[in-house]
Amino acid sequence: MEDGTLVIEGPHLVAEALRGGCTLRRVVTTAQGRERYAKLLERLQAETIEVPARAFAATASTETAQEILALVSWRAANWRKVAGPQALVVVLDGVQDPGNAGTIVRSAEAFGASGLVFLEGSVRVANGKFLRATAGSIFRMPVVEAVKRIEFLEQVRAFGLALHALSARGGTILYNADLRSPSALVVGGEGRGVSAELLAHASALSVPAHNVESLNAAVACSIALFETARQRGCV
């Protein structure tokens, strides 16, 4: 994705990219797809290439090809856009599972986050499973990816953000924490959690649960985002 191009597949993602104001550079479909998605293709105003169904199926990333894919221009946001006024920055620290990462992006949009930061070791935005899991939210949320932890900490200080980290082992119970000030919320990778480097600079937050050792990263992050939105009067 060095040239800022994402490959997206399926009518839903293509329509969401269009709704998100993205530039669709090229569309690939089949004769059946051209007929099935005629109204969508009219809206795209992009170069459309028709290929045989067998050729499309051979290149599709999903088991059941939906007979339409597109090349979409996408650029990472700048820090000022991610950490704008009343910032709520969601930070993925080594979250590699594309399904979890995609769910976090959807929740970030749903609960009013200002943007997302993908630290080094997290899934890349160009990952097809991740893009599908975002259900289109990726096209509307400011994102910075492949960020070194030391650079992230520098930006936290520069923007005056309170730094919170979700932890399965202790910390302030989520609803007892003050989450109203501009802040960054870090969610750690599956199994490993938030890195010690970030925990040393953050206030740890815990999500109370019964009879389980820990919650799925995306579930815990979604709960924390909802609580933050509640405290800020956004829900």
C-alpha cells in the first residue's frame, strides 16, 4: 500500500468507500456483476474493467466471490486531525487479529473517537479481512499506522493527552475513572496486552467482569469507548 491504494472487495465496502468520500481509481467486475451492481457502478464514475467469472474467482480474497472489487486511494491522517479538539484517540498496541481490529474501528466511530493510531506490530490497514471487519468505518475515521511507541508518547505529550491503558490485571475500575479530558485509550494485543513501555506512562483501567479472566480486546475497548462517550454526554 506504499502508493496509498487499498484493494476492497464486495458491494458494501465499495459503497461505503464512496460514501466516505474516497477516490475509487478502478473497478473490476464480471458480466454478471456489471448487471447485478449496475446502479452502484453508475454512481462510482470510475474506470470499470470486466473479467471472466473464473478469473475473478481466482483473485478474490473471499471464499464466495461477490464479483466486484475496487482500487481505492487512501492516505494516513496527520496527528493534528487524529488528536483534534476533545480528542479521544484509540490506540492499537500490537493488535494483530484483523477481526478484533476492525471491530475496534467500528466502535471508535460509533462512540465518537477522534481517530486511531496503529502502533508497530498491529495489523496493517491494507489487510483484506481487516477492511471487511471495519464495515466501512475505516473510510471515515482518521488513522495513523505503523507508529513507533516512542513517537506515540512524544505526540501524547505534545497534544497534552491523558493516557489510559486497558488492563486485565488491576487498575482503576472503568466507571470510577474520569474520562472527560482529551485522552488516548490504549488496547493491547491478544494475549500479551499493552506493552510495558506504554503502561509505564499510562493510568491502567480495568473492565469488571464475572467468572472470566479477561475480555476480548475488541469487547473491552468497546465498553471503554461507550463509558467515555457516556461521561462526555455523547450517548
